[in-house]
Amino acid sequence: MKRIGILGSTGSIGTQTLELINNNDNFKVCYLSAYSNVELLINQAKKFNPDAVCIVKNSEFLRLKDGLKNFDIEILSGDTGIENLASRNNIDLLLNALVGYSGMVPTLKALESGVDVALANKESLVVGGSIIQKELSKNNAKLFPVDSEHSAIWQCLIGENKNEINKLILTGSGGPFRKLPLSQFNSITKEQALNHPNWDMGSKITIDSATMMNKGFEIIEAYWLFNLPIDKIKVIIHPQSIIHSMVEFIDGSIKAQLGTPNMTIPINFALNYPNRTFNDSYRFDFLKSKSLTFEEPDFKKFKCIKLAYDALKLGGSYPIVLNVVNDICVDAFLNDKISFIEIPNFIDEAMQNHNSTNLTNIESIFNTISETKKYIKDKLIL
Ligand code: NDP
Ligand code: MG
């Protein structure tokens, strides 16, 4: 039996994970967490009977405690509660489905404790790639990608020699504004941006998909996961989202992983690795599908992809600035404080005003995060 902890269990990835392991005797859920959705967390805890649960928003602690008063479940709260859970070494796998850069510390804590991490929280690698990679090199614990593109590449690389990779080709749908002229980007509304053509996801990543910062983060995620030079990581637009990504080898051969765009497939792979399990819910039918098409990404319309490449090339603390400013700007856009086109412009400006620091330890990451937070909150008058 696999003992699993799920951080962010009330979100899109978290709930899909629990659906997959519902009634599955191969898994024991050891802990769950939410930010503020106390009702759902209580229901999940009653159903899966974990050893512990954590609510990050401290003001919800008493409601959670009251809701589970008849159950023998440890109740924790705050970021310290999450860190406590992530540091436990009595589990086999942590599924990190937190959203935003706050997911980085739990990833690190679990790896330090020798626990494998199924990683949905790509921001962990964007802000903490260098120290996470250091931890991976000295420890036995591993990262299993959950993000569909990285799961695809992972699956394509099984049995292959890394030195024989010519390039990784990350596919992206292009989001809801692929065909919208740049001249109309200034009138994009929140409702339009939240309406993704192929994927049903949490609101933060849906906005990141609309600006294509999601693809930018995925370039950085691929860089740290697969340890290849930046110029070997390419992006191609594939509007149907059937090919989830590809690897081109030195002999010209290309391997691709395909399937219906549904996150349960990569989640299931990460949960059960190195095995595959039966699931016939999302079969892809070639004969019923429309054609598979490909386009060049437009860096002028989707400046966020270029900003992510720039941040990765500049290195040091630049990817942290990219991530922190993006998180705050997406939140501001969702709260009607800034417009859609201002998101990349604020990030660009913040990167231009940033002096990089060497990320030697976790404190240097925290320092850059808090300096950047202050900078952008002052700018946005938040
Ligand atoms: P959601 O917004 O749907 O869920 C996020 C989860 O994290 C919820 O449980 C939420 O709790 C909790 N949470 C939110 N903020 C905090 C915080 N500050 N501290 C601790 N917990 C917090 O996100 P998704 O499931 O869509 O995405 C999770 C991660 O997976 C992201 O990094 C995303 O980029 C990545 N990903 C998602 C995909 C998808 O299809 N959704 C696809 C590929 C990657 P509460 O419910 O209480 O708010
Ligand atoms: Mg993805």
C-alpha cells in the first residue's frame, strides 16, 4: 500500500487526485490541506480518514476543529502546519497540488525528508529550481512531474539516453486568445480569460494559460526537471492539446505522448509510477478526432513566454521576480485592479529594475520574494 499526503487537496488537481484514489486499496491518504475551503476539507477528511489535516487560513482553524471533533484526526493550521506535514517521513509520496510560489518550501521539506514528490506545483521549480536540484542530487527522493507536458516528456524518456536528446518540444494550446489580434488585447475581460478552450483548471493557472505565462513557467520547469541547455527546450502551439509534448532525438526520431486532454492521466501516472493502472474513462479516438495542427508561438502577443526565456537565461533570482510579480498581478487582474495587458508589462518592468542575487540558500530566495512582493505591491498600491 502506498501512503500518500496531498497538499492542496481542495483544488482542481487535489480533487481529481482524490477521485482517482477513492475506493482504491492501494493507497492510504495520510494528510490533506486547504487554504480556506474548510467545508470541502472536512468532507474529504470524513471520507478518507487521514492522520492529519491542515487549513492555512488561521481564522478557519476552529471551524475545522469543530467539524472534525468526533474524529481522531490531528488538526494543524498556517504555513507552519503545511511545513510540518511536508516534513513527515512516514509517507511514500507527497502530491503537491498547491498553487503559487508558496508550494516551494513543502516540496523542499519532503525531499529533505527522503519523500518522493509528485509535483503539480510548477512554481516550486520556478522559484527554487537550483536548491531543489541540489537536494535531489544528494538525496534518494525523486520528483515525479504531474504537469501534462512534463509527464509526456518523462514518459517519452523512459529507456532513453539523455545524451541522445536533440530537443524537448513543449506543446501549448495557445489559450483562448490565440486568434485574437494584439490590438484587441486591451479589452480582454476576466470572464474571457477564465474560459480555456481545452482544459478545466484552477483560476490562477487558467489566467496563466491565457497570458501563456503557464508555458513560460513550463519552460523553466522543464529546464530543472530534465537538466538540458535552454536552447534545447522549444515551444510549439498545438491547439487541439492531444499531443502533450515530444522529444526529438539526435537521429531525427521523435517520440510523443498523446491522449485526451484530461489531467487524471498524468496524475495517475505519477501516483502509480513505475506501474500503469487500468482507466478507460478518457480514451482517445483517432478516427473521430479533427486534424492535429501546429503553429509558431507569437512572442509579441504572448510576451510572457519571452519574459520566461529571458528570466531563465539571466538566471539567479530573475525567475523569482517573474513568478512573484506574475502571482500578484494575476490576483490583481482577478480582483479587477489591473487589466490583462498590464500583467506582462508589470513583470517586464520589475525584471528591468531587478539586480540579480546569487541563490545560495533558501534565505536568499525568501529575501528576493519579500523584496519583489514589496516592490510590486507598492507599484499596484495594494
Ligand atoms: P487550485 O487553485 O484549483 O487549487 C489550489 C489548492 O491550493 C487548493 O487546495 C487551495 O485551497 C490551496 N491553496 C491556495 N492558495 C494557497 C496558499 N497560499 N497556501 C496553501 N494552500 C493554498 O489550483 P490547481 O489545482 O489548478 O493547480 C495546482 C498546481 O498545479 C498549480 O501550480 C498549477 O500550476 C498546477 N497545474 C494545474 C493543472 C490543472 O489542470 N489544474 C495542470 C497542470 C499543472 P482552497 O481550495 O482552500 O483555496
Ligand atoms: Mg501543463
